[in-house]
Amino acid sequence: MEWQPVRKPGAAGVVPNLTDYAATRAGFSWATARRALDGLPGGRGLNIAHEAVDRHAGAGRVALRCRDRAGRVTELTYDDLMRATNRFANVLRGLGVGKGHRVATLLGRVPELYVTALGTLKNTSVYAPLFSAFGPEPVRERLRLGDVRVLVTTPELYRRRVAALRASLPSLDHVLLVGGDTDVPDTVDLASAMAAASDEFTIPPTDPEDMALLHFTSGTTGKPKGAVHVHGAVVAHHVTAAYALDLHPDDVYWCTADPGWVTGTSYGIIAPLTHGVTVVVDASDFDAHGWYRALSDERVTVWYTAPTALRMLMRAGDDLPGRYDLSSLRFVASVGEPLNPEVVVWGEKALGLPVHDNWWQTETGAIMIANFAAADIRPGSMGRPLPGVRVGLLRRAGNQVALVGGHVVEVTDPDEVGELALRPGWPSMFRGYLHDDSRYRATFVDDWYLSGDLARRDADGYYWFVGRADDVIKSAGHLVGPFEVESVLMEHPAVGEAGVIGKPDPVAGEVVKAFVALRGGYAPTEDLRSELVAFGRRRLGAVAPKEIAFEQHMPHTRSGKVMRRLLKARELGLPEGDTSTLEGTP
């Protein structure tokens, strides 16, 4: 099908922040963008929490509008948030936690998560969000890798995911619990600690290059990596929220991304708050009626969500949005996985607004490519690069970027596929992988950051996602490393070998499917299959395989590695002798 541009209807009274793309790119500089932020008083540096909270205090604006699972709403003004984050920073200081020390959250969408994140940054400690649906093993691995000193979680999550592992985490000195349960050994009740702390705090001098955020990601091996980001990243957060999400100070904004992932931090907390907007926080799980009700009740104007969620809303029916008052909504954007063209068109039909796709990664720290509010949308396209971001497509040879005389070769012809790469220099670019300098250096070739994504560029400069250059699985917006899943499955006494792939799914994008070869003495029964599924869920949580198939004849490379590509070819019914059609697919 040939997709035609979708014209964005103008929102009454709202002039887009980016109206002349070419002129803005030509005149843009990150130094000028930095001057749009205040900086710490007295020239003491640049701190994310100051830009997101303290500089907006005194205006009486609501910062967070938090809806619990019962629909009850709690509001925190920027003044409230300033005092609460001051208290949390003082709690950390009282525990001896200071600059550079890692503080992690294992929480859902509750006010305490936002206070923890911003209070940690005020204290010049490092904030590391964890996905609350992770099983014990992924949690332990990330706490260990991050040298996390403080964990903020709930009594239930602590008992189920952390307590039994505490002895194997020598750096974890303090666990602060949200929920009022004071009978959990070796933990501190957060509410009591906050009540005893002062609500006055002076942010220490903060260099823009001071480490601020630690976001965990998975690479081709599936082993988690800790991507390091600095306080200077707030400049990119602020700019991209204005240009890619078209945020204005009077907006009511809702980002549905889980706060345990990078999107939920960068664009669920930091970026919108730097613009002084009201951020909607909804603790409820996905429900089509509930989401439309939240959009209507909170008068949301800008909505940032995921393709999986939009596909689920599509399945709920085109007539459902009409039952709710969505007249305040003026801009919808999506990220986390490629956005189907059908979803863009559905948005225009069902919501009266098309969906604006954009592209970025944990490592880039902020949106790099986007469909902008004032421009027509090309359904299926990621859009065009943000001002200040230089994007290129590099020619590949086999499974790696081609080098000629030690230098990369850029793809210049329209619609030719290459590896998406970026020139370093944007403020939110990650500064390293914690404890893995060699892996960090390997992501750069000839002064280009290699994204690992394959894409093409049309004649008008719009980029189109083709697929991954490795085999990381994207399921419902989450990155799943096959190696990590395989390793846990092989801990079951019946499993001798495992191979994990992403199986295409119309809603989630992909679901995790595992192929297992059984050890001697075990039969491939339905009871064993159910047992393995349950085992995976206990250990891995939401990233566990949804399907398990028994496969006694695993395909291997000459070095003995399981060939996931051949497993995927079998799953898709493709000829195993030619897997070229899988090039670039997860």
C-alpha cells in the first residue's frame, strides 16, 4: 500500500514551537539552548532537579496530578515537589549517601518514585530506575552491576524480589520502603524518614558532566549494561520536549511509559517538568475505557504513548473514543518500537489527530528523530533529525559497518538501507557503560555512534526504520536480551540448552518465544511446558517467554552457539538455507 502524507490539523490558539524546520536547524546551537535554562544560582553549575523543580516554584502551578488505582487524585504543586524532594535529599544525606552514589527505585507509578528520582538528583547522587515487573534475577543483576547503595521499593516487592538476594548484594546498604509497613527487617520506612527530615536543602555545586542517571539496557548478548548519563543531558531533554513533543507551559501532559524504563524517566519526569507543565501520573494498568477516561478527566493536551498501547486501543473499537470528551487533546506522539502506518491513520480517524512517531535509544538519552507538529506526517516514517543532531546512514558489509581505508562510507542514495548512526556532541549522549569501557568504545566507529538499527532515508530527508542489526527482542516496548532469558531457563534441571527469539505479534510487536532442548530423562510433556513457563515468570517477571517449544535439534554455529536466526526462520516458515530476509530483524 502506498501511504500518503497525513496533514496535521492546526490546534486552535497554539503555535507549534518548531515551524520552520530548515531555518531552525541552520541557526541552532546547543550553547544557545543551554542559556534557555537557569543553571544553579551563583553560577554553581547545572543540576537536572533544579531545572525540573526549583526554578518553577512560586508560580502556583501543579507539577504532578497522580491518579491511584481507585481513580483518586493527589496533586503536588511545584512548591510541594520542591519541599518533598528537599526532604528526600536530606534523608540521603543523613544516610551518608552523597555525590555519585547510586539510588535505585523498584516502584510503580506512585508519587514517591518522582520524589525519589528528583531528590536523588538534587543530592548529586545517581538515579537508577528499575522495572517493577522484573523477576529476582534481573533485579539482582542490575543492583549488582550498578553498585546500588539505596533501593526504594514497596514491602511486597522487597519480599518477593530482593529479600532473599540481599546477602549477595554487599553494596546495598539501605532499603527504604513505601507503604507504611514498619515490620520488615533491615529496612527503613520512607514516610517516617521523610517526616523527620528538613524541607530545606541547598543543591551542591553540580558540573554538567557529573553523572546523574544510570539506565540499564541489554545488548546482543542480553547481559544488562548500565548507560551513564550526566546532568548536562537536561539541555537535550528540554529542547526535544519543545520540538518533538511541542510542549508549552500550560499543557497537561501524560506519558504512559513505565517509569522503570528510560522513556518514563526522560519524558515522564525530567523533560516535561523543565517546561513547567502539569504531568499526569496514572497508577492503573492498561484498560481502554480507563485510558480514555484519564485523557478526558484530566483534560490532557499532549499524550506520549507506545505503539503497543495504540494497537490495543485500535482493537477496542473506533467508536470508543467518541464516548469521551477528548477535545483538549492536541498532540499525540509514540515511541518504543516502530509505529505501524495503520496506527497513524487510525489516530486521525478515531482521535481526530494523527500519531507522531519518533526515534531514540537508551544511549542517546533523548529523542533524535521525530515527526514535528507543524509538518505533514509520512505514516511509517520516524521523521527527520532534531535540530542539533546529525544523523547518517553507514554502509554495511555483512554483519558490520564497512570501512574503506579505516573510514566509514555514508549511504547517500535515497531509500538505500544503511546502519543508522549519529555524530557525537548532543548533551544527552551517554558517557559510557558502567564498568565496561571496551563495550562503550565498540559503539563508536570513525567518530560515529552506531545505533545498531537499520534504516533508509527518502529523497526529502525522512527516515524509515528497517530493523535491528542484532537480535535484541522488542516486546511491548521493552528490550529483552535473549541470552539473559536463555541463561535463566537453563538453570531448570530439565533444560540442557535454550534458544530465544522474538515471535511477531500484532499487538506487542513481538512476544518472547523459547526453544528448549531437554536433558536425558525428561519427556516433552504439556505439564513440563507449563512448569517451564511458570519457572520463567518467577525468575524473569514480565520479560519471561510467553511460549516454549521443545526442540531437540538446535541449529548451531561452528563454534557451538545456538543460531537464533535459523530458529526464527523455522518459526516464520522461511527457507533455512537463506535467511537474508531476516537481515535486520530482531
